[in-house]
Amino acid sequence: MTSRRSLLAASVAAALAAVTAGCSGGGSSSSGGTMEGTGQVQINPSKYRGDIITPVAKPTIVLTDASGKPYDIRTMTAGTVTLLYFGYTNCPRECPLTMANTAAALRMLPAAEQAKVWVLFVTVDPARDTLARLRSWLGNFNPSFIGLRGTLSQIQAAAQQTGIPVGTPIKGPDGAYALDHGTEMLAYSTDNLAHESFFPSTTSASIAHDLALLVTGHHP
């Protein structure tokens, strides 16, 4: 993978354990979380904790959601705080860590604020990530996370619009796939632009801090 490869497998295991312990609540298929939140996020509106970036527009692409229905990213998420991540379910480190941190961050927010955040996971491995696989894998983190798939060319086109690199899978002699993709998760504000991004190394507390600001209409 292309970004911040220094994460340890132990960090992933710890994050997954924390998510498993707290993922007994329900969720809707159209929002980023409805579990009970603690509301114990300390907010400092003068400083965002994500990586500040040049504003990025949402991609204009129609993919297929985990229920098999067309999903127009820009239209369906208009005016909504949206986290957009390109990854795959067989990813050994960065993808599960990012989803685990995001799920943990949402649980730190009050339920009303959780419902204002949508999380989109676009698979870069459509050959193996079926709709059923996406539903099952994402459900381990938060059942309301939205899995999206399409053809590889569609996915690469969507990623290119955001500036996130997505390569072509290479199958090795042992049958294993090598997948190259950017690991940043774009955080779209209510103005439909991403002004910051989160990496797998971004803590859940930092993500929660910034989401609490974004849902009020603020952005970096």
C-alpha cells in the first residue's frame, strides 16, 4: 500500500477487539451509526486533528450498494458529513484498522450526532468482495457502514476524481493478490467538500473530535 505502512498487526487486533466489544447495537443502512454514544468528546474548534488537504469534491459515480441498489455517491450524500474510504476486505492492516477506529469514534458521539455521519467503503477488490462479503465484513465494525462496489475501472475512475491512487490487482504465483491503494479516508463536510482526511494512524478520539465539529457545519 502506498501510505503509512508502519502500522503493526497488534494495533489492528487491539482495535478490532475494542470494536467487537462495543458493536452490539443496531444501525440503519443509510447512516453512519445509531449506537449509544458517550458524548464525552472534548471539542477544540480552533484546531482540527485530521490532515488538512486542498478541498476535494465528491466523485460523480454510480456504484452498487450492499443491498444491490444503485448508489450515486454525490447525490445520495449531498449535505451530509461523509467519510469515504477505498479499501478491501482481505486487507491485513490498514483497512480493518481504519474501519475499527471509525466505528470507535462514532461510539464516542451522542446517538443524534452519529446518525449525521455516513461511512462509505468502496472496495478496490471487486473480484473477491461480493455484496454479501461487504455486508458481513463491514457489519463486524458497524452495521450501518455502507459498502459499495462496481467494476474495477469504475472504482479507479471514482478514486482518480478524489486524487486517491488505486492500482490494478496483481495475482502472484502463489495465488495471492497484491493490491495497491491509498489509505487515507476523506472526510466530507456538509458543504460536500473534503477539507481533511484521516489515516489508519489517526486515533479514534481525534476522528470523533473532528466529526463533532463537522456535523455542526464547521470545517477546517
